[in-house]
Amino acid sequence: MKLYTYWRSTTSYRIRIALNLKGVGYEPIPVNLVAGEQRAEDYAALNPARGVPTLVLDDGRVLTQSMAILEWLDRSYPEPALLPDDPFERAEVQAAALGLATDVHPVNNLRVVQKLKAMGHTQDETVAWMNEWMEQGFAAFASLIRPETPFCFGDTPGLADLCLVPQLYNAHRWGADLTAFPRLTEIEARCLALPAFAEARPEAQPDAT
């Protein structure tokens, strides 16, 4: 498999963790979002949304959108499972994960921040924008997860943890106030102690600068 990725992309980070957890080998192919490589026509032919991640399977089929890729991975490589079997518990985990993936991440996306700057907002204003949405999202997320389990919903990391850790990476990067979320940072530390998470960290990627 080939994973088109960017070292600081939180969506790519999710997929790297999942591939590592499931022991699925892949070839990382960096796409420099800051340099605009995602807008090249040959890449747009793979991913019309001109983003990352893009996963090219061994048979040449292409998957885009991180949450869809995670669903495919969990069905194709069921162990360890990212979601529980019970329908209600499964929906609970998805609700927490999607809160970060669909409510928080999109408004903090590079293209959104670049648009804000193009509209005349300063760097400080765009950082304040990102931190406000992250802090609101973390508050909601913290209320949805289990209060005492080692990871978000149990004894092993799952879909919610895969969305949380990359978003916390962004939060640390931009100086979000995380003092109200000690449980989230404790889960983060527990996750990053695992090789699957540690090896997926942005700083560990070949295109890290």
C-alpha cells in the first residue's frame, strides 16, 4: 500500500496510527501541503479534494477521507478492533471521534487558516480562532468518553483515541489551554507510550522539517 501523507496532517496521523496498530505495512509518500503539492494535477487525479490522506491499495484502488479509510481498515483488518461490536457502544465511540474529526478539524484546516489570513486576519487572530474551536471541542469530547478507563472507551485504544492524539498535537503546537482537560492529556501520554502511536508521530516522519 501507498499512503500519501503530510507529516503535520492530523488526518494522515490518524491513518498512520491505525496502520501501525493493525500491523499493516505501507509506503509513505509525502505531499507537502504548505508548498501546494496537493494541487498538482497528477495528485488531484488521485484525490479530487486535493488533500491528504490518500491510500492506494495493492490492487491500485484508491481511498480518500480519513474516517472512510479507518472504516475500511477496521473491516479489512479486524484485529485489534477500533470500534466495539455492540451497536450502541459503537455509536458512542463514533460520536466522540466524529466530534473532533468533523466539528473541530475542518475549521482548523490549513486551507481555512490560509483563507482567514487572505481575508486580512493576523497570525494571532488565526491562532485564537483555532484554539477556541479546539478548546470547545475538547470540552465536548471529555464529557462523552468514559471517566476512568485507561483509554477513551476501554483498556485498549480505539477510534476515539486515534482522533484525540493528533488533535492534541495541534493543540500543543498552537498553545491551546489544556489545563481543564487532564484526562485527555493523560490518555495522550498513555497512547504515545505505545510504539504504534510513537512511530506515527509527526516528528518521526521522513518529511518532517
